[in-house]
Amino acid sequence: MTMKTDNSLKLQVGLTPSVELIRGSLEPYLPWIEKTMGIAFDQTLTLELRSNPGDIVAEQLLKGLPLTSNLRARKCSWDKLIEDWALPMGMSPRIAVSLQRERQSKAAPAAVWDIDWQECPVALHLKGLDRPVISVKVPLAFPSSEVPPFHPGAFEHWFITCREDAAKLLGLVQQVGQESQRCLETAGRQTRFECKYDWNTVVLEPTVRRLVRDDFELFFEREEWFHAHNLPYRRGYLFYGPPGNGKTQTVRIMASHPHIKPFAIDLSDLETESGDLLRLFDMASDSTPALIILEDLDRAFPTEGKQTRERKVSFQTLLNCLDGVGSRDGVIVAATANNPTCLDSAILKRPGRFDRVVRFSDPDTDLRRQYFRRLNPILCGEQFETAIKKTQGMSFAQLREVYILGAQCAFEHGQEIAAADVIEAIDLHAAGVQEVKTSAGSSGFVHSRSLLTPQHEEEAVPEVNRMGER
């Protein structure tokens, strides 16, 4: 039997522009908004911002509820600005709540709540503004194939303000952002970023300190020098070497610089696309000085013979971004790799893509001694020197693991940690590693502390560019 299709019946789906969506969502509240602000709606200005002070109103409605530390930090900033608030008559505001846990010293984790103000508009009387502003979240919907990259979620937050107050309002929002906790910009969201700008938290050998720490700090003082020599004011660092020797910690310290806005993207994620990487560089270019973090390049872009999965980020897009195509002055790129032999030569051997290619090696005797004494200044003596010798070939992460194990042994005996406890921990650690090696060997796995042997290092990585500028 032949089925006839009635072409006169068609379904047409259209995406509503944001301005119409806002207007439609606010339609029931327009009389209240105009009365509260004392002006007609067409005399207002609507600003799209991530900051949502509605959460602070939610906290006041839920007085006494223990909150997450992140929400408490934002509350302290907004409390200084919010003099009063009001809701539309006859409304029961909707608040999304989720129970979480937070660590406490010497106590069980505390039950805390994260709260999220939803659609109901709220009028805020802010210090320094002549009229109230309206804070509102508007639900947005996108076809699954057209969700914008870096889209923060199913809602957008808006401030409706008197046009004369718009600039002042943005200044207040900026003030709140500076006082709240720092965030790391990632694909689609902001992630809390907790790290102090303190180079003393990492032990660097003298050459690495000169090529990384000193060079990074001088970068902020030499903008005029770059421009005077017709050089782009950008920087690129590639840190490589066996895991556990401070590559990531160094990047975290760089990201904590008070002038830096940090950005990161997971290039190993199969859902990450070329457009995501381009937009990340664009975002960083609009927030300079900025640091773009690209971790584990050797996993994300191995050489052709070592690729295992197809990725949506093209290699050429990465090279274009590293070459500075479309990026402005003040952008710094910090990338890491455990095994540089897996990296394409186009990354390693093209001058200018990375100004500093620096190896983070396992610490030598002096660095191991310095690291242990930084953890505990009282460690010394003949037994301590024995411990230093026994840790030959260990990474900083393994040294930390050994120290923690020794400290636990000392704590169990009710005494302060001593060199003898460290030696005991080293022997326990060695026994555990040997057991893993034996087990792995019987299962057909190969245990290797480092993927890169010393005799191949010079072949794998070009000579470190010590003094050349881009």
C-alpha cells in the first residue's frame, strides 16, 4: 500500500532571539519591574553577566543553613553592596539546593549546602546606585547540535538597570569578582582555583629556575622592550620530563600570579573541538595578561604512528594557535608533556612556538636534601644522609610520599618524625614498588619509571633556547 504524504502539514521550529525570550519571560512581571524601578521598561538596559546575587537573597530566605565555602566567599562580597531587596507580590521563589560535604581539620566532614536562585526576578538596592536593579535568570533552550561552546548551562543571568546606572553597576560587579575566589576558565564554565603565588612551594634546580621562574617574572617588566624590538609580546613554555617532578605545580604557580587570568582546556577529551580551542585563545586574548594551560600534549597529539583515537581538534589548529594567529599581546602558553618523543617535530623544532623547552628531571642529591629540609628543617645527621642516598632516582612526588609515610609511622609512635622514620618509609616504599613490578611483569605489563632514557634525551628534544626572544 502506498502512503501519501500531506506536504501541507509541516513542523517549523524557530529559535527565538534572546531579546524576545527575555521579554516573554518577564511579561508577567513588567508592571512590577516598571513600578519598582520608577521608569518604563524601554528606558532600561539589560546586561548579561555570570554573577548572580540572587543566591545571596536565597541565603537570607534560608537563614541558618550551612553554606559551601565558595558561596560564603561570594556572600561576603555582595553583602557589602546589597542594602535591601524585594520580590514580586504573590510569588513563591524557586531555589535549587544540593547537599555537599566539606573537609574539616581534625573532625568529620561537614554537611553544607549549595544553593542556586532560579527564575523569579529580584529587585536589589545596591550602594551607589540611584535606582534598584532587577536580577533575573532566563531559561534558554538549544537544539542538541547547536549548543554554543563555552555555554555555562541552561540559564543565562541578566541585570536590568537604569541606563544611567549601567556603568556603575558593572563597576560593582567587577568589585565583587575581585574580592571573590579566583576562577580558572575552562570549556563552558568557571572552576574554583586555589593556589598562592609562591615559588617557594616548588623546588627547582638552578637552570630551571632561571629559564622558568626568572623569565616568567621578567616577562611582565619587559613589554616596552618587546615592542621596541618589534617583537610580539607573547611567551610559550613547554615543560617535559618524568611525572611527579613539578611541571603541573609550576604551571599552577604561574596561573596564580596576581596579574594573570588563567585558562585551560582538555585536549585529550574526545568531545573537545577545534572551535573550542580557537575560542579559548580568543577569550584569553580579551583578558590579557592571560595564561593558557595545555597539559599532556604528548597524550593529546602523539606522533602519527602512536595515535590511538581520532580527535576533533585538528593538529593544524593547535599549530596556528601556538604561532599566535589571532592572539594579541600578553598571552602566555604553558604546556606539559611526560614523553616528548611522542610529540610531532612541528611542535618541538619550529622556532617560536615555544620559547622555553625545559626538562624537569628527577632531583639530584642536593635537591632531594633541600626538598626534605623544606618539609622538615630539623632533619639532619648521618641517618638523614643515608636517607638521601637511598632516594636516588625518585621523583619529588615519590619523596613526598615517602615523607608522609614516615610521618605516619612517627605519629603512630607518638613522636616527631626523624631520619630513621624516613629510612623505614623508603624501605616500605621500595618493597611496594618491587611487588608492583613483579605483579605487572607476570601479567605481561612493563614497569618503567621514566619513558625517556638519558641517552635519548638530546635526540628527542631540541636544545633549550636560553636567551633568544621571539
